[in-house]
Amino acid sequence: GDSVTQMEGPVTLSEEAFLTINCTYTATGYPSLFWYVQYPGEGLQLLLKATKADDKGSNKGFEATYRKETTSFHLEKGSVQVSDSAVYFCALRGNAGNNRKLIWGLGTSLAVNP
Amino acid sequence: NAGVTQTPKFQVLKTGQSMTLQCAQDMNHEYMSWYRQDPGMGLRLIHYSVGAGITDQGEVPNGYNVSRSTTEDFPLRLLSAAPSQTSVYFCASSYWGGSNYGYTFGSGTRLTVV
């Protein structure tokens, strides 16, 4: 079945460092890919998405490119801030039957130090 | 404001008690779901629904019941609370018709069973 694998955390960075959180997937067909963010004590929020190969999703300085050839959707940010400290979840959603439920990675915790 | 509303935000139960976690959305989403989030376990799907009158089990349904009598509401019932049900519970909703829609999450219910 479909699955998502993302790098384990926690990831600890200094402010203004470059961020990469790796995400790879296994899926049949052509899923859509998502990154969600969960700030401490809150629910999950959609950060960005890409719905077809080579699409780039972007939001709040974060980017991720849908790479079908490597089945990846890595999250990047050029210069992180303390306020980016959160848990980041990668997810995919298929387009047929029960594959339309979101499949989640386990989440990667990011801590940014001043 | 449009979104997913969960109540209560916090709850303490004694072992064996029952309770209902409420979830309501005003976006006319067909799909609604309940997750629990435990440290190191990511998000685990409890139950979901693809429309009024239709519900199905997720990964961890034991000890929980759901019903969907309206499009807007999807309550989660704990039948006889156990300490293993101590967790943070999230309700999420979405359109069901395609893969490019993300989920909208509620802010969560933090449940402690003593």
C-alpha cells in the first residue's frame, strides 16, 4: 500500500541556518503531496502542497518540489527562524477509492535556537 | 470563521467513564475523521466518514464509536475510558472528490484518563 517515510528528528538548527527535511513516498498512480506544520499545543496546518510531478509548493519561505523520478518531496527553507520551531508532517493523497485518505509520515520535530 | 471546531479542549476522565468528543465543520466537507496523536507514534486514524450515514474504521478503532447523522457533525464516543486512551485527539475534514484537497484540522482535545 501507499506509504510515506520522512527523516527522523529531532532536528536542531541555529537561526538563519538552511533546513532540509527529507520525505520519500511509495504510491500507485499520481498522488498529491503535502507538508503540514504543527506548532506547540496546536492542531496541524497545511503548509504547502503539490499536485503533479515537477510542481513546486511554497509558503512562508518553505519550498518542496514533487520529484516523481526519485519519489521525493523534500521540505527546504533557506534561513530558519526561532518561530519555525514545530513538528513537520509529510503526507500523500491518492485519487481513487480509499486511497483518497491522507497517508502520513511520522513527523519531524524541528527546534531552532537563537 | 470557517473551520473545524472541537470541544472540549481539555478533559480528565476516570477509568470506566464514558464521554463524547464533539467535532463540527461548516465547510460542507464530505470527509471527516478522528485521529489520536501520541508521542513518537505520529497520527493514527481512529474512524472516518465519507458522508452522512457512512462511517468506517481506521487503524485503531477499538474502544471508540462514531456516527454521522449530518454533514456538519462527527462526534467520537469513548465507551469505557481506559488509561491507554490518554492522548490528544484531532478531528479533520476535507472534500472527498479529488486528491488535491488537504485536510482542515481542529485544534485538538487533550484527554487524560486516570
